[in-house]
Amino acid sequence: MTKRVYSFKEGNAEMKGLLGGKGANLAEMTRLGLPVPNGFTISTEACMDYLNNGQKFTEDLKEEIESYLGQLEKESGKAFNDKENMMLVSVRSGSKFSMPGMMDTVLNLGLNDENVEHLAAVTNDEAFAYDCYRRLLQMFGDVVYGIDTSHFENFLEFYKRKNRVQLDSDLTAVQLKEIVHEYKRIYLEIKKQEFPQEPREQLFAAVTAVFNSWNNERAKVYRKLHNIADDLGTAVNIQLMVFGNSGENSGTGVAFTRNPATGENKLFGEYLINAQGEDVVAGIRTPNPISELQDSMPEIYQEFLAMGERLEKHYGDMQDIEFTIENKKLYLLQTRNGKRTAHAAFKIAVDLVDEGLKTKEGAILSLDPQSVNQLLHPIFVEEALKNAELISKVGLPASPGSATGRICFDANTAKEWTDRGEKVVLVRQETSPEDIGGMVVSEAIVTSRGGMTSHAAVVARGMGTCCVAGCSELEIDEFLKTIKYPNGELTEGDVISVDGSNGDLYVGEVELTLSEKNEYFETIMAWSKELSRLDVRMNAETTSDIKTGIAFDASGIGLARTEHMFFAPERLIEMRRFIISEKAEERRAALDTILNYQIDDFKGIFKANNGHSTVIRLLDPPLHEFVPNKTQDIERVAKEMNISYNFLQHRINELHEINPMLGHRGCRLAITYPELYLMQAEAIIRSTIELKKEQGLDVAPEIMIPLVGMEGELSLLKEKVEAHIQTVMKSEETSVSYTLGTMIELPRACLIADELAKDADFFSFGTNDLTQMTFGFSRDDAAKYINQYVADGILPIDPFQTIDMDGVGELIRMAVEKTRQIKPTMKIGVCGELGGDPTSIEFFDQLGLDYVSCSPYRVPVAHLAAAQSAIKLKK
Ligand code: ADP
Ligand code: MG
Ligand code: MG
């Protein structure tokens, strides 16, 4: 029989797969001798067995749990139903990856109508005993019987208002008894079932419910969002209760060892006196900042501080710790690596290296490359802020970033509106796991209740969405869909601007600009460059894009497209003359004019790129993109060109293609109109010569021919282009160095890469077209069905975003191998969207490519991903 249950003393932090993160860390803390209430963990394997075997609880598993229960009773000297030493436990789910609020917990399990009196007698505190009981009834009802918590909460609210009780903790024993009475009635009304009185029956029902919760909708949405596999299962922890709700010397809280929003190295958290479990997080009362514990219970504070430091050292990372104080004794109930904003993540990673708690490699691996984008989040323009109308300044800066959007009061509306292209801000009194779907699509999240560790704050930080929490000046009516604030009122659909970095809210749209880079980001980038093997280039051709890429330390341009250069009006007319005219000299004249423009273009690119490597791709799109298609435009262009409307229309019809993506484009254009590429090659060479003469700048351009699928295409064009370049250099009585290569973007090109390699100085995989051509998916239209493919599991992920290793990746691998046999050191790179995708970058690194090239704003992502890949490959 396989072991399915582990006591906290048997596990350790390495066992997250089997015991879940919570269980593994409870075991680790136990091993370290920290004050963790005793307990045991039912493994994730037991959960998957249960789910895979028709949700049947085997006798074997039952027996194993019984034996661990017996051990727990023995070691604690307590037992279920024991009058003097009553055992109560919590039943806590916990899977390999932390899923905040996704799964469910039941506290105070073991109480019933009879023994609650014993607890009252032993503790001499009836209010306490009944407080525990009403909590059990609510949590058990919710988790095990699926009775919506609102039934309990609404009653509690109503009851408190009726009896003028402000706080849960002010309820008297008599009142709590009445509440318990009503809760039991809710069981009968909604579930038509009594609350089970037998502790063991409660326990097994709760364990079963936790197993089943693995497949509830919230959990599924969360897993999908975070790419977590569906077959991991959740573990179940059974743990002795400690009571933060047992009076003024007790309490409960959560704290991060560093600030999860800014990274500042200072204990950060909240606690509540005389409270239990989720009270802090759920925003029931406004919690106190952890710093106040220093005054109210100085010894406990010091003890906690020391434990936090110890855990941080032990795990080499910032910890998120749950604690409870029972009669001035401190217990730890959970620790995990704390979720943090990108800003905090970069600072903490660098600080931990400085403090000797992490290696550079460890720091690099701890960061999520995609989170770099958050660092580069836009911020509000100072001037615009000065003129903006303030709604409130009292909100908590729960997750940084700035955003604007239309107010929605519920998740469904948020989803509907974003589906039709609107930007929304989700505004709620507080959020709960049910709101996840709406939170994901929102630009920002605003709540009127809850603190820095509330559900909204934690989830928003995890997603990198800007969030202002606990904005108590807002009177939010989710039913009437209005927000009242000191100076006015807003309703659904109104636009607001949210600053998650300081908690400010503004009416209307405030202009955004890119944020400043910071020193931690710079340090991580420097380390990344130092540790990676792959070079990162940029796809760029405008001066401003090139500047951006250089600022991010791109090592060159991997793809400069030349087509957009033809679209300026004065050039377009020449290009049209070239395409339309039937007279040879007219066409030549047109090309000569374009040549001069192109010389300037290329000089601009080379200069902006400081003479670094630059790949220039020759003209790629089909010619019909350059001609007008609306009657009015055709009339105007015919006039401009001094030709008849009918003739122009006739030429346009000739150029029309049923399937332009598979049409007369790329090198195919140059097979029929070689003079186009000769002109471009000449412009490249002449601009190089001029730059050398004028500024002493040495440039060795890399000229790239697109869409080659046959050996003859490349050899023919190479011969013509090189001959022309020779003529140009001869006429200028000088020579420049350049290389001539091709893009590999057709499956056929991969298959004959060794043939092509003979005529090429370099290759660059154009993964957008290669993916399109391999799948036969039009990249402009495929989004419609790709999502369905992914949802149905036909595709693991959109292949235009992350490399399809089995198909496209296999073609690339084959092409690289064939090429290396002919030219072992030939330069091979990637341009296209996948060049900026971390998973794909790792794949390209494994193939030994020389560089990836991506859009300038993804360059930092790529640097970090390349470093991570290099570190992993070395291991
Ligand atoms: P989550 O995964 O949502 O954080 P937890 O299982 O950690 O759920 O528990 C919810 C709350 O109950 C937490 O605040 C936790 O500290 C508290 N809690 C869990 N087990 C116990 C226990 N044995 N004694 C006291 N409080 C507990
Ligand atoms: Mg927890
Ligand atoms: Mg292409």
C-alpha cells in the first residue's frame, strides 16, 4: 500500500508536489523547531486517486487517516469530544502552487451542540466557545454543503444592526447562541440536512469537500490563468486549532518579511486582536498595521521578527507568514515565498544578493520575465494630474501602476465590456474569488474595504494589475451602481483614473506616459547580459524604436523592414509609377528617385544604431498593397500619374490576388522585378559608403532576402545582387563589407536548409510566417479559432505566441542541424514574435542559435529569459 498520509514531522519543503506548498512548508517549519500546531497532511496523490476513481474514498485511506488521528490525539493529549481536553482541528487545502483564496478551509472542526458547552466550561468563556461554533457552522456550510456564505453573513449583518453591535468580537454569548441557532436553521432550509454532530463525520466530509474543490470553477479559472496543470491535485492538512479569538491577549495576522509592493526591507503586515483565521484578509474589521504589535505585545513582536528573519534566511526569499497569538503565545500557521509586484521583485532579488542570501543566478531565476512589462508600466503625466479632478486620496496603494477605464460594479459586466473592446475599472466594496474572471480583464481594481492583504490586493499584485484597496471615502452601492464620494457621485460607465502607486483616484481619463527605469532593473539587466549566451537584437526601423531598443541594450537590429518606407506620400507616388507604368524609362526614373530616399533611410537606421549589426530585409509585401482600391482614390491617383482611370483600374485588377499571403511577395517579387532589390541593395551599399566618408562610421550591413523556398531563388538573386553591388563599389572606387543571407520562413526552406546555406552568409528564422505556413493558419485571422483549439486542448498554447515545439520547432531544429553540417559557425537568428517569448527563447538557446530579435519593448524580457535559459542549461 502506498503511503498517502504524512505527519508534519515526516515531510519537508522539498515535498511540495506530494504535500502541497502549505503542507510541505508546515513540515519544514516543524523540522526547524518553530511553533507550528501539530498535524498531518493527506497527499495530493490521495486526492487524484479519489478524483480518478469515481470520487470514492477507499477504506485504506480512511484507516491511514484514522491512525494519524490517533497519533495526533496521543501526542496532544487531546481527543475529539473529550470534555477536559477537547481536540479541534482545521482542515486546510493546499496544492503545489499557491492559489490564494481558491480552495477552502474549515476551522474549529470537532465542535457540536453538546461539546460546545464543555469548551465553554473549560475555558470559562461561553462567548468564545460559541464564536468558534458559529464560525465552524458557516465554514462547514460553505465548503462542505455548498450553502452560500451570504446566507450566514447577511443574517449576521442583520443581527448586529438590529442589536446595535458594531464588531463581531463584541457579540455576547447569548447573542452568539442565537446566531448559532439561526445558522442551524439555515442548514435545514437550504441544505435540508442537519449539521453533522459527529466530529469524525465532519472530518471525512470536509476532506472529501477539499478533494472536490480541486475541480470547482474558481480553481479551474485560476489554474488556466496561471498555466497550472489540472492533474496535480490538492493535499489536505489536518491541524490542531490554536485560537486567536480567545480574548484580548490573542489575535491573528499575516505579515510579509519585506514590503510586497515596494520591496522595502521592513516587516509589513496586519493583525487583529481577538480574531480568527480569515478575519484580517476578509476585511471584516480594519486591521492594525503590524508595527502596532510592537507597542501592544512587544515580546511577541520581537519573537515574530526573529522567526521571520530566520525563515527568510532559510528559504532565501521574502516570506508571507500567517500567525496566530493564543493567550500571548505565538504560533506560525503558514509560510511561503510572498507574492510581490514586479517593482518589489526586482528590488528584493538585488537586495538578497547584496545581503548574501542569494546568488546572482538564483536572483535571476526567481524573476518572472513577463513581469518586466510591469516595470515598464505607464505612469500618469505630472501636468495632467495637476489639472485632474481628484476623487479620493485615502485609498491604499495596493498594487502599483496607473490605469484608466470605465467603472463596472461586477465581474460579468467587466467581462462583457472588455469583450467589446472597452477598458474597465472594477469597483467593488471588496472582491472575492468569484470575481476573478472580472479582475483578470480589468485595467484596475478599486475597493472601499479591506487592507493591503485583502483578496483584491493580493490577487491584483499577483496579476500585475493596478489596485487601490480600502478606499473608505467611497460609498459604493453595487446594487444601484453608484459611487458617492465627498465631492460628487459617479455611476456605472463613468471613466476614472487609478494610481495604484499612491492610492489616488481621479475623475475622467488622465494622460499616461512611460515610467522611468530604476536601478534594480538596471542591475538585473546587467547581470542577465553577463550570464546569457544568446544575443538579443531588436526588430526596429524607426529612429525612436531603435533608440528604445538601444536603451534596453539590444545588441543590434535583427530585422529592419523596408516596406513602410515606401508609404510616405512623395514616395508612394514614385512606387506607384514603378508598379503601374509600362514605359521602361519612366520606371527607371521612379526607381532612381526612390533610391535616393532609401539611401537617406538606411543612413538614418545605421546612424541611430551606432554602427551595430543591422539586418535589412529587402521588400516583402505584395505590390497590390501599394495601389489604391477605393474609386475616389483611384480617380485621384490616375490624375496625379497622368494616366486614364480605366488603365489604372486594369493594372490594379491584374495585381489583385485571391490569397496575397501565399502570393506574389518576398523574393518572388524580385524574380519578376529584379530591379527592385538591386535598387535596395545599391541604397544599402551607397549609404554605407557615405556614412564612412561623412562620419567615419563603419557599418557592415546584413542584407536579407525574404520568403525563399527554393535553392534557385536564392542563387539567382544572390548572383544579380552581388554583381550589382560590385558595379556600385567599382564606380565609387571603394569597397565595403556586407553579408547576404536569407530568411527561413517556409517549411520547404527548412527542409533544404543545407542547400540554401551554401549561398547564404546568415539565416534568420521568420517565425510568424513559418508558423503560418506550417499550420496553414492565416496569422491575421486565426485568433478566432485558436482560442477554441486551446480551450479544447487540441493545442497547448497559441503557436503564434509560444513556439510549437513538435511542429514548427522540429522544422527549425532540422534546419539548424542541416546548416551546421555545411557551415558550423554560420550566424543563425530568429526574428518574429517568438523572439521575445521566454519559453521560445529557451528552446532557441538549446538549439544553439546566435541571437533572438524582438520588438524593442520586449528586449528586456528577452535578456532576462536568455539569462535564465543559460543558467538552466549550465545546471
Ligand atoms: P488559505 O489557503 O486561504 O490561506 P488557510 O488554510 O491558510 O487558507 O487558512 C485560512 C485561515 O485560517 C488562515 O488565516 C489560517 O492562518 C487560519 N488557520 C488555519 N489553520 C488554523 C489552525 N489550526 N489554527 C488557527 N488558525 C488556523
Ligand atoms: Mg493561508
Ligand atoms: Mg515573412
